[in-house]
Amino acid sequence: MIIKDNKQFNMFPSHVGLRKYILYYNIVFPSKDMFTENYMLMPNACGTLSLAFDGNTVIAELWGASLSPILLGTEPNSYNILMLIQLSPYGLYQITRQNQAEFADKRLSLVYIDNELFRLLHHAFAVSKTATDLVNACEEILYERIEKHVVSDALLFATKAISDNHGQLQVKEIARLSCYSERQLNRLFRTQIGMNIKDFARLTRFNYVLKHIQKSPCFFAALSQQAGYFDQAHFDKDFKAISGVSPQNYLKTMSDFYYDGTEIYDTLSSKED
């Protein structure tokens, strides 16, 4: 079992060959009071693989793409070790090959969804001595699932277009650019990500806003305009509808929320460097 070093939070970027599907690994050694009762996971349209050890059992879960906030509260405080494998929006489909609409906004036991993956990750978790060992073992396991590409090229193109435009593209424009009908694209998005195009674009814009708030507090009027909202009132309404709090209250209580940590690539060199 993993031996804790002097770090409570350990963030690792995925190997460049896996990065299309796996964003990063987060290994946490919680203390009794690390997480508060209000601790919330913000929706980001991505799936997650979670492994935790509570002193007796390794608990492995699949978290489908998140469309709404998830109240985690003090739950992680009861674990000796918690590992989160943060996937890209279509990473869970690539790994499981299963319809993501069935997983969206759900926490499911991995053993019932993919027994082979559960067995392999469970073994890696049990035999690894360090956080680095665990990440390397998981990368080897997941590479087997990623070597054969199954995600639709049309979906890859559409998600990139949405991301490049910070979620501000209209569905009709996305369909035109990808040369697919709106109906065909929505079917791909539901199957391979777990939501329709409109919801994906909305969450992309929301997370674009979160990144700006996280990096440096700013004037919301300017940010709402930058993010393509009609005015600040629409910005405030949409932010609260997705997150459950106003942008002003989010700014005051950011420590109660879990952000996706993709800035890791700005601060950590990749493994191949």
C-alpha cells in the first residue's frame, strides 16, 4: 500500500500519449478536518475514476460526466488515501466503450460496470509503494484501453471547436462545421459524453468563467461580456443555475469548491520532458 510522503495533495499530469483521454491524476492523503461540510464538486462535463482506501477496503467507483454540482462534504476525511483519475469529456467512453448517457451525474461501483478494469486498478492500488508508482501502474493499465481509438472523429472535431470558442458556438454552427446534422451530433454527444451539445457548450463556457475567476478575481461585468453573455444579469443567472451559488458568493467561498486543476500543465512539466 502507498506510503505517504510529506505532501497531502499530489498532482500528476498524464503522459502526452494519453492526454486526449486522461487529463491528470490527483492523489490525496486527507486529514480529519481537511474537507468541510460544504465541499462541492463543480460540474465540468468530464468523467472520473475514483479509488479510495478507508483502512480496510479499496473502494473503486466510476463517476459519470457531471452536469450539476455534487456535494462531497466531509466524506474524503474518512479515507486514508484517495485517488482521482480525471478524464476528458469523452475519456470514459474510450475506456469503457459503454453508453455514457447511462452514467451521467451518477456514482457507480466500478466492479459492476467493468470488472476487469476494477481488478487491474485494485491490484495497482494495493501493490504500489509510492504515489508515483501508482500513477505509472495506472497509466500502463489505461494505455491498453486507449490504444484502439473508438471515439468518433466528428465528436472530437465538435468538442475542439466548442472548447476553442469557450462554449460560445451555436449548435447550428457546430453542426455546419462538422458536416453532421444536429440530430446526428446530439446522438454522438449523448452516447460518448453523456449529454447533448447545448449542455456541453454551456458547461464549457461555465468552466471558462471559473478559470478566470480562479486565476484572478475580476469585474464580473467585464467577464460576462468576455464570456459572451448578453449582460451581467444573464451571466449571474446562468452561473447560479449551474453552480447553485452566485458568482459573488463563489468568489467569497472558493475553498468550499473543487476546481478541475487543469492548470497543472502550466506549472508542471510533462513526463516526457
